[in-house]
Amino acid sequence: MFKKILIANRGEIACRIIRTARSLGIGTVAVYSEADAGARHVRLADEAVLIGPAPARQSYLHAEKILAAAKRTGAEAIHPGYGFLSENEAFAEACAAANITFVGPPAAAIRAMGSKSAAKDLMGKAGVQLVPGYHGADNDPALLQNEADRIGYPVLIKASAGGGGKGMRRVDRREDFAEALGSCRREAKNAFGDDHVLIEKYVLKPRHIEIQVFADGMGNCIHLFERDCSVQRRYQKVLEEAPAPGMTAERRADMGAAAVRAAKAVAYVGAGTVEFIVNQDGSFYFMEMNTRLQVEHPVTEMITGLDLVEWQLRIAAGEPLPLRQEEVQLQGHAIEARIYAEDPDCGFLPSIGTIRHLDLPGQGPRVRIDSAVDAGDAISPHYDPMIAKLIVHGADRAEALKTMAGALSGVHIVGLSANIDFLHRLIETPSFATADLDTGLIEREHDRLFCARKIPFEAWCLVAMNELLTQLPGRPVSPWQQPDGWRLNGRTARRIPLASDGETVTITAVSTRHGWRLADAASPKRTVQAQGRVERKGEAAILDIRLDERRHTATVVEAGDQRHVFLAGRTFVLERLPDLQRTADTHSGGGGLRAPMPGAVIALLAEPGRSLKAGEPLLVIEAMKMEHTIVAPANGRLAGFHYAVGDQVLAGAELVDFQAAE
Ligand code: ADP
């Protein structure tokens, strides 16, 4: 076995490889770009080498720099992970020339599978079933048009060099073919530097099922069952599961045998995935082979109990396959969800920014999280916006689904948009819940997945309770201790104005013997009796609140005026508005303005002694990297500040002496 390996990747996959290597007693070398100096994979590895600036082309894709790092540190092997250089035959060759083991297949196998057209040709000869289509070398437009007509519409035009869902066009009518061909070629030329295309029959309502294969250097090849990756957006995977729902033992054996034939046809060594497109009746066609470890490999690990990276390293070191086909066991059901920094409601646009707060569910035999980000880390435009992979296991699919729902409820991200709520809605759609799977599932369930969501009254009430219960930190909450309440029918009452997406709701809270009576000020009939507790856990508040008869546990994270509410797997972002009515009231006879949260004073904006108009800025407080401006609550005079720039203030601290005009 190797003494030391270099991991030519970043993020969760780099961390995951380092862990396995360490468990095998192998030393680890990380490489990193300037953007990743503080990244977890760098901290986790035994050694780390800076290889260049943030853009991947100058760092993670820079073969010479990576090879130089391997030589300098004495690494005997390089694991490329997925993406970056993992399917680059020139890199695999350069490793061999430098006498460093490339943890992956021989360069010739990468080359054979690198072009979709050439791979199809080869697979056809090896007796693997292909989607009806044309994958010849001649790309004359008139010939391609003829071929499309012969195949019959709809057809799919695919860039031969394509990948990652790019360079594909569905064409439904003969008259649209020429234009689609042109635009597909332009995209292929731009993205892959090669505009060669192939044409396939567009399979209607297809499923994407892939087989994990493994081969050793002695000519043995087996498969580790299938993964169903039908749930996709823009031809990219969102949820993956194993086994594929509805798969029979017979069909599995057929697909497994076809995948092994495909691997053997290119003298494959190591881990690979043979992807099939599958009709609803179960008939399947070869689509392509990925000559590397896949993002979704953990679902296979969950159902087989095997460590695929360990297998890769053993095979790369020249060992035989650890198991024979009949020794590989399938147990239970696993599902993986990819957690992305993206906004599903805005066409899945990647979301760039800093993660201010991150809670992930606890891990155990049923829940696994592959992640490499911490609160404070940035999702940069340079790399993939994946934040983490959440993988669950259950005795059967129903149990795995339940565990997934529970685990997703424990993922709380503040600072950028993430697809958590979307994933939650997705696993709850009737199609996914009943395993009615095909690649059009997300489109088919569009209305359930993207419908405009109204914020439920409970969410407004929970934020109101958070405000009420956290404004007297450490003290028991009693209606008789409210410092700045106003009186309504002789009782202490508070107003809590909140907003979200243009909607404004003011909650009025009247203290009662056991808690608070909360009401929507605009429609006082919407009212609940509320009581409960709030506990602080770091910057998050954990609420345990009863609203009438229903008990709610929720997490609220404050970021400036924003209140991020995580409630039963859904996320709501509300904004706390200043209560002009109350502050004007409180300060009409002069007095101070209080800090809305703990933080630091970073600017004083008004001059003491001057007259000010309502709304004019007085000073700025910074908390959790968010700025919060305190403004004059009414027309009046600023008598003085109680703090200087740089001072720390506690929540509720009186900041200024402000005298409102009569
Ligand atoms: P990439 O290399 O970009 O991932 P693939 O060839 O693996 O491209 O195809 C990606 C996805 O596109 C598949 O998972 C499937 O959803 C869809 N797809 C590919 N070929 C066909 C086809 N012939 N008919 C219908 N859908 C297809």
C-alpha cells in the first residue's frame, strides 16, 4: 500500500478521501488555491501545498503544478476525486511518465470513453444495447438532418465531448432541427472546444439508472449494484438513491452484466460508472461511462457497507478486488440529497456569499454528511456551489425517506440561499414519495415545488415570541417585568412589527397569566395563546413554544434585523421593523435609544447638539457582519452619545440621549 498520496481536489470529496487514506495509515497531501487557504481539506491533511490563484485553471486544473507538488512531497499516488482532472487522459499519462500512480483507470480507458460517439461505437461492438441514433464521424448538417428524420422525433442532439448536462438539445419537430443543431454546436465549441455531435432518439419519460463497477489489474470486474439518479434539474442530478425502486433481481443482473461488459471492453481498472437510460418498461440503453468516482457514490457505500475510496486505493496499489460478485451484499435503502447554494425559485441560480450560520444534523449509522464548509466560509464563484451531501439509510425506502425528512429539518443555513426547502418539498411530492420516477419529475411537479408560499401565521408568532422572550436575557419572563411595555386595558402589551417580501404583519402581544395572547394587529381575529421557552445555542435561539394546542420547536437565527426561522423543514426569513409608534411613545419625553442586538459601534453619524428629523441616521452598529443603522425615532435633538466608535454594546444598551421635539 502507498505511504503517502496527494489529493488533487478540494471540498467534501478531498476531505472524504483524506479520511479513508488516514484510516489505512496513508499520509495525505492536500493542494489548495489561494481562495482555499483556510479550507477544511487543508486543515485535515498531513501536509498542504499552495498551487496557485483561485481560478481552477491556474490551480486545481493545473497539471504541472500538481505533479510538482506530488514530487516535492514524495507522494506516490494522486487521487483526482471527481471533476477537475479526474477524466483527463493527458494528466493520467503525465502521472505515469512521472512514475506517480494515478488513482483511476488507464489513460487508454479514459480516452475510449471520453467521446460519447466513440464510446457508443465501441459499446455497440461489445454487444451493449444503445439508444437508437447516429454517432458517426461525418457531421455534415444535411446528413444529420436525414439521420434525425430516420430516427424519428423527438430526438436529442448531444455534444460528443459534452458533460455536466451541457451541450444537449431536444428537438420535437423536423423544421426545428437545423436551428437546434447550430446552437448546440456553438455551445459545444464554447464549452468543450469541440463541436462534434451525435443524435439519439429522445426517450420519453426515461429513468436514469447507473451501475457502479470495479475492476482490478488482474482482469477481474464486478458491479456494486445500481443507483437511480432520475431526479434531475437541467440534466443534472439532485436526488440519488439505491437500490432503484422497482428493480428486479433479474433486471439488476442483466444491467450489471452489461456494465461489466462495457468496462471489460475498454480494459477498465478501478472505479467506474456505466450510465443507462431506462424506459418505463425496464428496457435499458447504454448512455455513457464515467471513468471516475461519482458524487453520488455514498448511496452505494450505505447499501453495501463498503468504502469505495478504500477499494480504489487498494486496486491502484496493485491489490485484487476485495470481494467476488456473489460476496457483495445489498442491505436496505439509501438516498442522497445534494445541498446547493442556489435559489430554486430563480431558475436554480447559484448563490454566492458567506455562510453566516450553519447547523447540520447529527451523524450516525442512518445519517451521513459529506461536507467541507463551516460557518464563516464563502461559496465563491470559482467552484461548484455544493455545500454538502446528505445521505440517509433505512431498512426500506419509506424509512429512508422519513429519515431524510427529519435530517433536512436539521439543516439550517443563513447567509445565502440554499435548496433545503426545495429538497424538502421534492421528497414530499406524490411522485417521489410513491417512486413514480423519471427525469421529468421536477417539471411535472412544478406547481407543488415552486408555488408562491405564504408565510403561515405560526411563523410570525414564533418570531414575535423570540423577540418577547429574548429581550430580557437570563431573566424569567414575567409580564410584570417588562421594562418598556405600554398599557392596553390595564395590561402590559407590546407591538412587534415584522415584514417579509413586501408583506407586513404587526403582532400585538398582551401578557396573560400563562404567557402571551398574540394577535395580528391588522386582523385581530387571528389570535393565539402562546407560551414556552427559548434557549440559546450559540447564535441560534431554540424555541419550544405552544401556540394554542400545538407545540412547535423551531430555530431562529438573527442576522441584523433579519430573523431566519427554521420550522418543520421550512425556512422563512422575516425582518424586524422598528416600532415607530412605540419608540415615539417611549422617547417623547426624552431618553435613549437601545441597541437591538449585541455588537460593536462602527460609526457615529450625527453631531450632538444638532436638531434632527425623524429617520435621520444616528449611528451604526455591526453584528454578525451585518450593519444596523439606528435612526432618530422622531423630530428632535441629539443630546449626546453613550458610546464611541469601536465600543462593544450589549443588546438593549442605551446608545444615545435623544430628546424628541414637543
Ligand atoms: P452528461 O454527460 O452531460 O451528464 P448524459 O449523456 O449522461 O450527459 O445525459 C444526461 C441526462 O440527459 C440523462 O441523465 C438524461 O436525463 C438525459 N438524457 C440523455 N440521453 C437521453 C435520451 N436519449 N433521451 C432522453 N433523455 C436523455
